Amino acid sequence: MALIYAELRALLAVAALIAAVVGPHAYVGAQALPAYEPRVERALTLLDASEATAQLRAVLDNNRVAVRFVSMSPGVYARYSLARHVIEIDDRWMDTDEITLAAVIAHEGTHTQDAVSGYLSSGGASACIDSEVRAFRTSALFWLDQYGQAGKAAPLNDLERQLNSIADRQLRDPRSLENLVRETYTQQCSH
């Protein structure tokens, strides 16, 4: 009987190998990881190297979360959609450098982590605000890892200026960052 199971496993392995060669996009028993465009992949590699964000790639991969650029309303830089398993980033940031892109993914990846863990669904408005605080802190810590205490020396756009400001608050007065986020997101999180 054990021999039959061993032969069956061997046949299944050969079938999977043939399917992978003949139809490289065929399902062969494992869930496919998301395919990221090269710039996003480089940004994720930066996140992997930072202590503050090293866990985020596994969260995105394990939950098959895609990262896409889409047109968004003014004032909206990015968002995470649990229903669609996607981090969407405003297409106006499509040409930003990988560090800035990684900081945005760090923020939204923190929301992803809070959503897939069940934290967001169990805590109402308080959990929503706490997730925003964690997301801003995570992106700030990543930004500080990349640029040091002074932040990016010559920010090129509003997003980079905002990341410098958030990182500065996290460094100099973390409580004021938390208070600012709580004030800013109280109404949004109450819906």
C-alpha cells in the first residue's frame, strides 16, 4: 500500500512538472504569488531590508495582494482594498523613486496586515484610527531608515515633503504624530 502511495506521489510530481513546462501559468498545486512590476519589486526589496518593514512582504505575498497604480481623487494618495486584495497608488506617483514608493507601500501594507489579522474588523472606529497611527509610524520609521534623522534632503513633491514631516514628528515627538493622525482620521474612521 505504501508503495502505491509513493508511486502516486511521484506521478503527481511528474504531472506538475509537465504542466509547469507545457503551461507555465497552469495551476500545479500551489497558490501563485502576486507578480509585481519591476519598480514595485525593487520597492518591496527595500522594505525587506528595513527592520521596521521586513514583515510586510510576507503579509502581501501570503494574501496575494497586488500593487497597482490607478487614478484617484485629489488628496487621496493610496488605499488598500481588502475585497480586491490590492494596494492602489495614485498614478501621479507612478514615476516617483523606489524609496518613496516603498514608503507608500509600507503605509498601505500596515493596513493590509491589520485587515488580514482581523484587527480592523474587530475594533470599529478605534481600530481604524489605531491602524492609521501604526501605518504612519511604519512609513516614518522606514523613511528614517533610508534618509536618516534629517529626512530627504531635497524632496521633489508634496508626497516626499509629507513623508519628511511625518518622519520628523515620529523622531522628535511621536505623541504629536499620534495626536495629529487621530484628529485627522476621527471622522473618516467613524463611517
